[in-house]
Amino acid sequence: MSTQPNLPPATPESVWAFLQESERRFELYRKKLHADIARINRICDRNSREIGGITHSNGEVAESYFINSFKKYPYFAGQDFQYLDSKKSCYSKVLDLQDEYDLVLTNGVSIVIIEIKYKARKDDVEQVLKKAETFRKLQPLYKDFAIYLGLAGLHVYQNAEKEAIKHGIAVIKQVGKTMMVNDKNVKVF
């Protein structure tokens, strides 16, 4: 036979008091939980801004490096380029099309469009391929120019490099203090 503590019999008043106390405790818990969630959200927002700022800064460092390198050595696919344009933004209201090009080199007969990444990944190759298509549509003055594509990164993942080369896109990366341009298999787009 089990023994149970002698509890007073439940009355409507005692049940009501128990429910009220439970509700009060639940409300305190709910308020604390909401305060904790709000605090966590503030921390996440702050961290997100900081990480976004770091990512943006890394991208700017990569762009600055490659832009300055091409200003100093404006050669690509065996050609000399006289004009360099960075952060070229193009928009067509008629086509409802917009694109931005990190670096564009021109010499009167050829154009080089280079997408610059801090870390170039395999997924970036598809983005680079679209650049030739949008450039032709947004810049009809250059319709007869040969277009070459490049993917530049301070770090280029090996699978990104293989994918870019497979598609005829040049791979540009930093090797020590030097910019290395692998444009052996580059093709005209």
C-alpha cells in the first residue's frame, strides 16, 4: 500500500488560487522570455551589421587590389588596354535590365569584363557568364567588340578555377605581391 501525504481536500477556492498563481508565474516567464528574445535579436542584428561591414570591406580590398593592378599592368589575352572603368553600372528602362560591372577594360576592339570577389567560388562562374549577355544588351555601341570575361579573387577556390577555365573565363588571382592572370584558355563571348 502506498502512502500519500495528507493533503487538504481541494476546494473551489484553492483550485482558483492555484490557477491564479500559475497564471501569474506564466506571465512572468512570458515577459522574461520576450525580453530574452528581444536581447538576442539585438545581438544578432549587431553581429549581422558587423559581419556585413567586414564582408563589404573585404570586397572593397579585393576590388582595390585588382583595379590598381590593372591600372599598372593593363594587359589581358595578349592585348593592351587603354581604358579602365570600375563599378560601371548600366540600366535600360526599355529592356527593364540593370547590371553592374566591377571592372571593364577597353581598347577600341575588345572589352574585358572582370567580376571581382574576395573569395571566388564555383557559383560565381555562372554570374560572370551572365555579364557578357547583359553587357551586349545594355551597351549596343560595343556590339562588334570581342568580349572577354575574367573572374578575380584574392582567393580562388580550386573548383571555381576549374569551372571558369572550362567555360573560357580567365582566372585572376593574387600570388604573393603579384597579380597572376591565367588567360590561356580565354574565349571570346
